[in-house]
Amino acid sequence: MSDLNTYTFTGRLGADAETRYTGSGTAVWSARVAVGYGYGDNKGTNWITAQVFGKRAESLAKLELTKGTQVAVTGELRVREYDRKDGGKGTSVEVNASDVHLIVGKGDKPESSAPRQQRQAPAPAGDFDDSEKIPF
């Protein structure tokens, strides 16, 4: 049986998303996402770098996602160590994202608080013919 490595989270972009290209021309979209945890005095923030490659990266670049935008991300989780400039070791949490969805843009209101279209009242039932009985 193979392992399952799927991580799904929501958070807000800590800076504007960036798109760059590899030497071979492959697009790489990346964004640092702040993901809150805890409650009360135990609140904190984890920073996760979301990365998307290829055609999906080019599509995300067109959205021009900016700092504060709320997103939902799903992908493979990777934790890697690196050498910091001060000589110490650092740890980076990254997700090779298969899906990135815009939830709320910076300054936008969540969908639940947006005004909803009013539904039209149903047509009056005066023309209903009850000569045919409903079988229940």
C-alpha cells in the first residue's frame, strides 16, 4: 500500500503571489500563505509556501493574487531543511499544489455576507386544477 500525502488548508497570502520561469521555460507560481492555529492565548501562524508548475501556474498568474487574499490549497506536503545566511539551519514547509482556489480577495466580503438576489414570489395557485388527485 502506498502512502497518502495530501494536505488541504486555507489561509491568506502574506505577500503578492509571484510567477517565475525555470531555465527550460516552465512557469512556477508561488505564494507564502499564513495559516492560523490555536485559540485564546495559544494562537499562532504557520507559513506555508504553495507552488504550482506549468500551465496551472500560468493560469494562476493571470489572477494577480495579492497580499491578504484568502485561498484554499490542496497538494503534497514537503518539509525541507536549508542553510540560512547566518550559518544556521532553517526549515521550510512547502506544498506542491494541485489545486488553488480563491476564497476571498483582499477587502472583499465573504460570499455569505454579500447581498443575495431576491427570489421572485411563486405564481399564485389560483389556476391549480385539483381534479386529478395526487397519489400520496
